[in-house]
Amino acid sequence: MREQSILITGVTRRVGAHLAGHLLEAGHRVIGTYRRETDALRMLIDKGLIALPLDLLERDRLEAFAAEVAGQTDRLDLIVHNASIWHGDADCAADPELAAAMYTVHVTSPIELTEHLQRALPARERNDGHADRQAVFLTDAHIDEGEPDHIHYIASKAAIESSIRSLALRYAPHTRVNAIAPGLLMFHPEDDAEYRRHRLNRRLLPFEPGPGVVSQTVDYLMACPLINQAVIRLDTGRRWEN
């Protein structure tokens, strides 16, 4: 595969940091967004990451940000919309702005950023019928079954997942649009043994897969030119009983 020019939103931690590092090691040109600096971000910069600040809550900044990306590369082969925020319903009830923020970060801003990037760095129809670009949205494997304490979070992820079909119709044939829907990938350091056991016992494949499965799936989507309007679930299977 030739060197790709890639934009990933949210590369300071966990999945985003791992994916950026993986793609840099594969020899690709990677632009990553961040809201605050972290040790992981600094390590990625040392490896060649082009780091650009961006807060997706600031929608009036998106057009200027697209122009900044165009100043760093003359083409864009892949956009990975990874940036995410997570608030439970109890927090959203106490502060309604938190719910609105999730819809902005997960739905409105990624759609608008994709449009601004198309204007700033147009993907073009090719003579061979292949897409010139791909956009990948990270959603959530729990969309189909729901989460009683995270209704706003799941609803916002479901909204962007449903939008990939419309976006694919808008941008065909020059851009493919797909989604990756992870379930349990990795625990947080503060998760105790009982919580970990409970989560794993709900899985058909009871292991902690880690962020590498997302990188593997991105590699697959990059390598297979036929996939469009697809949602790939990464959830190890889930038992019926809770």
C-alpha cells in the first residue's frame, strides 16, 4: 500500500493514540488533533505526528481548521473521526449542556468537518471507479442493545452511525464512508477485579482485546476498496443475560 495521508481526531489517549502510532509505524503521514497535550501526544510527535489543536465544541473553528490541514498536505486519503466524550445520564441531568456537547462532538461537528475538508481538499471521482478517500466514524457496539444509564451517549453515537449511509450517498463515488463500532476494548486502571469479571462474563469471547483490534480494522478498510456504508462491530459477542 502506498503512503497514505491521514487525519485522526482525538489522538491524545487510548484508541486514538494507539491508532496514530500504528499508522505512523506503517509509514503513513498522520495528522492528529488534540485538545490538551499529554505524554502520549508528545511521543507521537517525536515519531512524526503532525499535531493540530482542535476542540470540536468550537464549530466556528472547523472551516479554519480544514484550511490548516490543507496547509499540511496536498491530499487526504483517510479521515478517522475518533474524538469522543462520555457522560452518564445523571451528569447530563445535573448539567444539560453535557448532553448537547456529546451530540456536537459525535454528530454535528464530524459531519461539518467532513464537509469543510471536502471543500479545502477535494476528493475527486477517479476513472477506475475506486474512491479517492475514505471517512471512518467510531461509534459504539452497544447501540443495538442500549445502555439504561447512558441514553444520551448511545443516542449520539447511534445518530452518527445512521448518518454514514446518507454521507456515503452524498460523497459517492469519490469517498467511501464506514463505521467501526467497538464494544469492550480495554479497562481503565481504576476498574476493580469484580467489575472486570462482570464485564467479561457478559461476553461470548471473555477477554480484553485492547486497542489493536481497531487498528486492524482500519487497515482492513484501507486495503479493501469495495466496502462502503458498512458498520463493523468489534464486540466479541454478547450473552443475552446481563
